[in-house]
Amino acid sequence: MLDTITSINSAVNNFVWGWPALILLSFTGIFMTCLTRFFQIAHIGHWVKSTIGAIFRDRHVVGHTSDKSISQFQSLCTALAATVGTGNIVGVAGAIMVGGPGAVFWMWIIAFFGMMTNYSENVLGIYYREKSASGEWHGGAMYYLKNGLGAKRGCKTVGAALAVLFSVFCLLASFGIGNMTQINSIAGNMETVFGVPNAVSGVVLMVLAGLVVIGGLKRIASVTEKIVPFMVILYILGSAVILVTNFSQIGAVFSAIFRGAFALKAAGGGAVGYGVKLAIEQGMKRGVFSNEAGLGSSVMVHSCSNVKEPVRQGMWGIFEVFADTLIVCTLTAFSVLSSGLVDLETGVSMEVYQGVSLTAANLVSTVFSIHFGSVGAAFIAIAVMLFAFSTTLGWSHYGSTACTYLFGEKGANVYRVIFVAAVFGGAVMGDNLAWDIADTLNGLMMLPNLIGVLALSPVVYRCTRNYIDRTLRGKPVAPLLNVSDERRD
């Protein structure tokens, strides 16, 4: 049975992650960056001040709401909970082991342009979101595909069909990227470091997930706003210690990254062109797996924010990708590349270290054990557990949103129960298959979402221009806050 699933998944994966899809992903980020006139650079001071800076000076950003919406900070933490996961540790290690150090460069590139893809998704999410009868906001790619693309002349059927496809892919992906891969990584680390059987980890994690997930978004957001800042800061500090310790290696690491990215030397002495292909593929795939820009996933929680201004929530999307990939993933990459476990001249990773076979799952924990002893390995095991578990919580909301769109709120209640039960399956499933399925489902979600972003790019442009004119240039223009404003014009 598993062999059949593996064969089918491999065929689909080769299609959805082929060069056409990677080009579409890159083109969307580049196009939205140019359309907004490099907003992520041109207004870097403003979006930093309006996001992470506002946490310390604006109570509205962090204050809890009495209705069913969540605060901007909670939406960020829940989104980061879903993005800052095993992709930042296991995914980065895997990208380096397969694609060489050059994969890191392409991870940076896809993140830089992905900032504006994520920004655009969030702008559209707020602009086209709907409020349910119970008073809860619902937004995401399915809503801007239906209400945005579907409102264009002759596109009603296309928009509705793509919205359903995205929702189906998201529902399935929540059991892959949001459940199987995360729980599998936790169970693997707990068994390797602490000797806890996978089945035992599965039962414990299933109970913990049930206590949070069944409570819905408000409970998920309440938990993630406590876990995420703690785990990210702690991991950054640990990685920073390694970076400082190996400071003399920074030049060599940068050199290896750029050599690998531009094929000045192919990894392992293989064909130069093939080395570049692997670096680009692994950098892009693992970059998207980590920050999810282009998947249309995090917009589903950003759309539940109490913010009214689409661009303000869009800026949180920029910060989300920046924090996830350009900070956390970069620190992981530098820790690995400066550790001595990767030959910076050939780009080849060691296969065995002190009698232990090195894999993507244990490479980072080995790096930390070199610098911190057994405490380092235990630290990574706990970090993976927190990262992965918080990702599971975040993705449970994404799947719930997709299920609500397809089957209504009663269907979402059934989904949450099934999602919690599936946690046990993730703990005992084979590692490679879980990651491969997650890759495939990522690609399937990406395609309809990017079609929607590109088709609705004029809306993103108008909202951005309107915001800049009002907020930064002081022009007396009426705000564009939702689709009714567009239709009014």
C-alpha cells in the first residue's frame, strides 16, 4: 500500500514542482515586487515600525478582542506558528544535504520576492474576507478566488472552481505539511534523543493537540502567542552562540553559498549544470515549505485579524517571511555550514559522524551537540517539538477554514476531530514519505492561489497606492478597505 502511495505521489510531485511551477512562483514574487515598486525595500522603515515596532507602542496591536476576531499580534504568532516549524531546521538541513550550500542563496532569493507575494495574499485576504453568521471572519485564497476573480466578467465559474480546488488541496495539505511531517519530526527526535517510542509520542501529542484544536481559533491564538515568541527567541540565541563561536568561518560560508548558487564549483564534483539545478530546486522548495509564501495558507489566519486596513495586514506578511527565512533559516544554515560537517570546498555533507549516520532529521541536532554537548541535542529535540507542534496548531486552523468553506461550520467541527486523530498516524509514518507528500500538497495549493494573486494584482496595486497616498503622503483620499469600496468606485 505504501509503495503504491509513494509511486503516485512521486508522479504528481514531479508535475507540481517542475520548472513551470517554480517559474510561476518566482514570477509572481518578482511581478508583485515590481508592481508595488519594491515596497519591501522602499518602505522598510515603515513596515518594520508598523509591525514588530508597533508591538511595543500600540495596545491595539496586541490587545485581545472581545469578539471572535484576534489581534494583529495573535494573527502573526499563529501564522508564524504554522511557518516556523521543522522546515526551518530539518528542511534547511535537507536542502543543504541535497542541493549543497548554494541552496541557501536560492532560499534567500525566493524569500526576498516571497515577501511581496505574502503581502499581496494578505491584502487580498482582508479585502475579500467575509463574516459568518456567528460573527467570525473567514478569508483566504478561496474567498478572493470566488469574490475577486469570480466577479470578473466571464470568470464566475473559473473563480468558483479554483476556490473549491484550493480548499480541497488545503484540506489535504493540513494533514501533510501541517500534521504528518511535523509530528513525524517530533516523534523521530524524541526517540533518538530521549528514547521515547514513536507510538508513545503519538498518543501524548494527540491528547495535547486535542485540548487546543477542538477549542477553535481563539484558543489556538491564545496558545501560539505564548509559545512562538519564546521558541523563536530561544532558538535564535542558541544559533547566535554557534555563529559567534565560528565567526572566523563566516567568509568561507558565504563563499561556499555563492559558489554553489552560481556553479563556480559543483557539489561533489558532479556536473555543473546539475549542481545548479539541485541548488535552485532545493532552495526554492524548502524556502516555500518554510515560509509558505505563495501557498495562500497564512492569509487564512491573517484575515481573522481585527485590523481594517488591508495594507497594514499585508505588512505583517512581509515581516512573517523576513523572520521565518531571512533570520531563522539563515541562522540554521550558518550553524550547519560552519560546523565542519559540510565540506565547504566540495559542498558535500559528511555521511557519518562519530558512528552516527547523518540525515536531514539529525544534522542540526548533531551541530548543536558539537557545541553544547548532550544539552545541545536535547535543546534541538525540544525546539523541534515546540516548532512542529505549533505548526500543527496553526495548520489545524487552515484546514478548518477550508472545511468551513466546503462543508460549513458543522463540517469544520468534524474535521478538527479527524485532524487530532491523525496526529498519531503522523508519529508512526515513514519519514521520507511524509515529507514527499507535504511537498506535493504544497505545490497543489500554490497553483490556484498564484493564479488568483496575479489576476487580482490590480487590486493589490490600488490598495497599496491608496495607502501610501493617505498614510505616507497625506493626501485626502477615501480609504480602500474592502471589496465594497472597489465596487462603489
